[in-house]
Amino acid sequence: MRNRGRWFTLALVVVVLGGLAWLLAPQGPGVPLSPRDTSSVGTAGLVALLDELGVDVAITATPPADPDVVLVVLSDRLEDQRDDIRGFVERGGRLVLVDPQSPLNPFEVVDVLVTD
């Protein structure tokens, strides 16, 4: 259960990094992916849910020092933090990168057409 909590904590840290990046460039009626935004585009609900599940949630502007924490980046607008994130991964940290267009993504992105 302890490892599961660390994964959630790292994931939340990444969500927070993405949210902070979006906070710097507000758009429309809410701040997309912001961990403090309670609108339909924010992720405050995810933060509250993780907290209710007993996960240690930390909203920070930098990657965690502990490589046992999972870092989740939903939308990469983190030009100033990319080197720190790379260093976190090189030290054994786990990165969940949701943004396929991010320069942190080492793989070629291929568009996929999905039809119903």
C-alpha cells in the first residue's frame, strides 16, 4: 500500500506541475488541468479524491527529490523545469507523461485515426 501511495503522490506532483504551467497562462472560464481549479477543466476534483483515499498530495513547482514518487505531467508547458524533470528520471524517478507532443517524450508521435 505504501508503494501505491508513492505512485499517487508522484502522479499528483506532475499534475500540479502541469497545473502551475497552465496557471501562468490563464485561458477561458477556467485554468485547464490546474490542481486548484474547480471548474470542468481543472483537476481539483482529482486532488480531493486522492486526498480522500489517503494519498499524500503535494502541489509543487519542482519535481520531487524522492525517486520513489511518481511524477505525472498532463500537459507540458514546463520549459523551465524540463531539465529538472530529466534529472529526476535519470535518478530513477518515474514519469508518467500524458502530453504526446512534449519534448520530454522520447518516442515519435504518430497520428491515429479512431472511428466509431
